[in-house]
Amino acid sequence: MKIAVIGAGAAGLAALRHCISGTYGDQVVCYEKTDQIGGTWVYREQTGFDRYGLLIHTSMYKSLRANLPKEVMGYPDFLIPEGPVSYPMRTQILDFLNTYCDHFKLRPYIRLLHHVELVEPVARDRKWSVKVKDLQNDAVAIESFDAVMVCNGHYFEPMIPNVPGQNIFTGKQIHSHDYRVPDFFNGKKVVVMGAGPSGMDLALEISKNANRVILSHHLTETIDTVFPENVVQKGDVVELTEREAVFVDGTKEQIDVIFYCTGYKYSFPFLAESCGVRVDSNMVTHLWKHLVSIKNPTLALIGLPFYVCAFNMFDLQVRFVLRHWHGERQFPAQADMLCSEAEETARRAERGLQKKHFHMMGPEQEHYYSDLANVAGITPLPPVLSKLHNESSMRFLKDLVHFREDRYKIIDDYNFVKLSC
Ligand code: FAD
């Protein structure tokens, strides 16, 4: 098969590796719009738009250390090597991805600085037309493929909630996508909006610089973790005035910055409408197993589920898709795939989950992984991965300040001193 892979982050690299492996030996081209592999793990000081007028993709901040242990973060048969810390620094993950890329000799298949602008099914010959711009030469080409794996990530298009008064607030407003270093918050009074992993991590990080941090969220209970003294928790911001935030309990605070840690939108700007993929309240439809386009099964979207063992899951999803594309497993009838999606939607709604939580796994991840492995008849992921993931997520919630600590003290990105126990 001739396959296009869009994006050379952790998902795109896994796709490429399995496509070119001896098992299938597909003909593959991986298009990457930036000048490096690694996707969101590539740290860039710059925010906004790049020199080609494209939105800066990465949301990585300078101090970032993974919120999962390395045992969870590697690929199934390519692990993150033993090192002095359990929770790797961002630089270690990027090095790891480069090592993976070299080990499996993937670079010759990657076209850097190639931006995919449009993907369309061609009904006539059941192929895909992919329109790509070579950014260096400003040249556009259209290539034909049998199948497409979309690996463009889902942490690049900020989700910013509508808050009455947002337009008259005279302080600063920033989304975590554009956050790099904490200096911006020196001496400021800040509302951090959202208490997901980023909101919690960043509230803690900026508390060293900010004067006061108000972590605003709509969780029914306060988060049971110990924050520094200058961090308080409050309910939702219901209104902004020129200088104040008004909270749901009627209290007001004078503030300098609103820091939106409110997540991201799934976005596939290059998929033509005829691809049959829609984003509805941040639920991507119509997909079989959060992965395969039901309308056009030779289109796969790798990496949508969140709160998962990401790189491991990418590898599993890719192997699942390839088994089907190569006819070793048959896709169910379209009606059956739609039915399975509808059943899962109903099950999740019964549990009180909104559409935006449709791709959330967390405690369900083990079931998802074993289902993929069983259906495709492929090597499953070891269940211990899900256990470790769930366990470390609990540690994160319970002890935000210390959950990564081990017997080592970090001096900078690459240097550690061992502490006596
Ligand atoms: P990305 O890494 O986003 O890669 C997508 C690639 O596609 C990019 O290189 C992009 O340039 C390219 N691309 C996009 N559009 C186009 C186009 N039109 N044409 C060509 N190329 C295109 N996960 C963990 O497991 N542990 C963590 O601790 C963790 N921390 C995180 C912290 C932050 C701040 C963020 C943002 C994410 C974190 N994640 C973490 C999740 C992380 O996103 C995944 O681990 C994983 O790296 C996602 O890989 P990806 O390949 O799906 O997407």
C-alpha cells in the first residue's frame, strides 16, 4: 500500500515504523510541517506564528517534566532507558524520540517542512489526494495514496471559554499553549482557569513568581492536595470587569492575568468535508474504536484518546489499523460500526460524561487496549501499564508538590545529584 502519515510526533513515528517494517513493507511518506521530529516535545521559545505564517504547534514549556513515569511512557518494545529519575524531563523524551527514529531508520521517509493543506477521498479510484506545501520552496504538490494516517496531535488549538466581560478586562489573558517560562507572572495576581493536569501543574509552577494564584475550577469539591500558601481554590469565574474576576460564590478579586488552562480543541483543518470526519463539541465522529473513519476506513486518526499510556497506545492503534488495511482482519459493516459508536456514546452519557469526554480513557484504558488487541489479533499491551498509569494519576492528584520526587535532586535538564535516603 502507499500510505501518507501526517505529522512526525510520537504517533507519526510509530505509524511510520510499523508501515515500513518487514511485515508489510508499505510505501510511506511522512509529512511534517516543522523542521524537526518530536511534535509537542520540541520546545520553542517562540509563540504565535512561525516564519511561514503557521501557528506554532508545540505547547511545551521550559521546565516541563513528564507527569507519568518512564515505564509508562515508552513504546511496547522500545522502552525509555533506565536513568536517574522516574519522571523524565522534556529533553529526555525528545532525545528518546530521536533515538527511536534513528533505531528504526525512519528519517529517509520523513519530509520536514512539508505542510499538509488538504486531504480528500477520490471516489473514482478509491484513493486519497493529499495536497502538500513544501514550505522551503513555497511549492505545492498533490500526491495520491491508498490510505492516510492522521497523526497531527491534539494539543495545539486552544479552547478558550466565553466569559462575560472578557472583552473589557484590561489585564492580560494567556492560554497555556503560549506559556513558556514563569517570569511573565512576576508579582502578579493570577486566575488559573481549569484544574486539569496543566492547570494544576502550572498553578504550582507560577506560584513561585506570582503574588497570588487563584485556581478556578468547577469541580464540586476542592482538590485535596497541598498547594503553596499563595494558591487558593475557587469556583468558576462568572464575569470579568475591567480589573476584577467575579466568582460563582459572588466573591470578587482584583487580578492582573487570566491564565486559561482550559484545554484544546481537536482540529483537522486539512480534512475536506468529504472525508466524513466531524468534531462535535470536541467529540470526533464518526469513528470506529476512536480510530477509523467509518465513512472511509482507509483514513485513520491515531492518538485521539486522552488519559492514556500515549506512545504505547499509538503503537497498538497503528498495528490494529494495519491488520485491517492489509486484509488480515475485515472491517465490520458500516452500520455495525456506527452502532458500536452510538452504544459507547450512550454508555458514557449514562455515566454523566459529556461529549467532550468521549475520548477520555483513564480507568477505561485497559479495556480499550485489550479490545483493540483482541479484535485485531495482535500482541496486547501489558495490563501493568494501565495500572501504573492510573496509580501515578492518583499520586498526581493527591500530592502535586512531591509526586515526582525520588532519591535524586535535579539541578538542570541533564544533571542530578543523588540524595542520601
Ligand atoms: P504531536 O506531538 O502534537 O505531533 C503532531 C505533529 O504533527 C507535529 O510535529 C506537527 O508539527 C505535525 N503536524 C500537524 N499538522 C500538520 C500538517 N498539516 N502537516 C504536516 N505536519 C503536521 N503525554 C505523556 O504521555 N506524558 C506527559 O507527561 C505528557 N505531558 C504533556 C505536556 C504538555 C504540555 C502537552 C501539550 C502534552 C503532554 N503529553 C504528555 C501528551 C503528548 O501530547 C503526547 O505524549 C504525544 O507526544 C502526542 O504525540 P502526537 O504525535 O499525537 O502529537
